[in-house]
Amino acid sequence: MKKANKKKVNAAILIIGNEILSGRTQDLNVSFLSNWLNIKCGISIGEVRVIPDIESKIKKNILELSKKFNYVFTTGGIGPTHDDITAKSISKAFKRKYEFHKEAYTILQRYYNKKNFNDGRKKMAKMPRGASLIYNPVSAAPGFIIKNVICLPGVPSILKAMIENVKKYLVKGSVILNKSINLYTVESNISKELTKIQRKFKSTVDIGSYPFFRLGAIGVSIVIRSTNEKKLNLCYLDISRIVKKKKIKLFKN
């Protein structure tokens, strides 16, 4: 596990599910998780991977990402069906026994009652030995954390309902601030100047340039991000000077 420091904390997202790769289901979790982690926890997303429900691929990616990042968030594959193999695969990756978590078992048994607590539902209480629970206020079935890997469901509404229960397990980083400016221009008209500004601020400010087409007009949205408010404002001023010098009109919604 990569050691976190007080300022820079990063994470990866591992989306697990054949339904995402086939196009039958649209992923909505990456944008939500990235935004929540950035704003609420000061944790930046460094990588996103989408893989199928195949044990060998889950194990390989979990081991790679858990060494590379402070945290790994997985979505999908912790339900009651035969192809929900995330928990079992992670158990094998970390060489932990795959077993019933006593508290999870009790929560689910109480939720469904003994009569309706079938084998599929019992399966949702199995996870790596030593895992800690992430409580689920919607459908009871908990997620879990083992080492620096946080396992969440793939259903967006349930993931959103559970996410606040993840906070206590996280080391927070510096809040990532951002500013944006929307322009009536094309990227090639400002690319040279933006490159110079990016070099000036090096690793302290990240500058992104994103073309758009709105209301029949072509434009560029420039987004700058930094944990250093002073550097962010100085960078914004430099970009504003270039906009003024080139007489580029601002795009206002």
C-alpha cells in the first residue's frame, strides 16, 4: 500500500462487471465518486479501469492498483448472483479466507428474516477475513474495506446512499480547488500560451482545455485545479491576461 501524506492522497476506481463492458448498463459511478472524493476528501483519482467478472483479472488489477494508489474503490460484483465474485476474488488476491462476516450475516438475516434469508442473500455476507463493514442504509447488504481496497455496489443509488459511511476509513488530503473560464475560441488559438503557463506553474496547478459546442457556437472551457489557492489565483490571472490580449470573448450561460 502506498503511504499517504497530509497533502496528496490519490485513489483508483476499478469498475467490475460484464454489463458495463457489453454496453447494457451505463456507468454513473465514476463521475460521482471522483467528484465526491475531490470535494469532500481532497482525494484525487489517478486511474479508472473497467474489467469483466473474471477472477484472474480482478486479482491482478486489485494487487496492481493497491500498491500504486493510497486507495482503490471497486464498484460491482458484491451481489447475490453467481457472477458476483468480487469479494471472493479479493480474498484470494490478499490470501485471506473467504467467509461469512458475523455482523454482516446478522444484519442481512434481520433484514430479510430467517424464512426469506436464502443462499443468494447469505452470499452477500461473505467477504475476506478481517474486512470492516461499510453500512448500507438502503438495502442492508454492506460493502467492505480490506487493507486499502473499498468495495461498493454497482447500483448508483445504493452507492450514493452508502458513501458517507466510507469517510471514517479515509485519510483526507488537501482540498482540490478549481476555477474555470469559458471562451468563444478554438483550442489552437490559445494552446501555445496555455503551454507556457502550465510550464510556469509546473506541478502546482493543473490546466485542462476542453472544447465545446453550445447554442450554435464553438468554444473552449479552461479548467484549472490546485490545492494551493494562491497559485490557482495567479494562474487564473495569467490566463485572463492572455484572453484580454487576444480580445477573446467570454462565453456566458
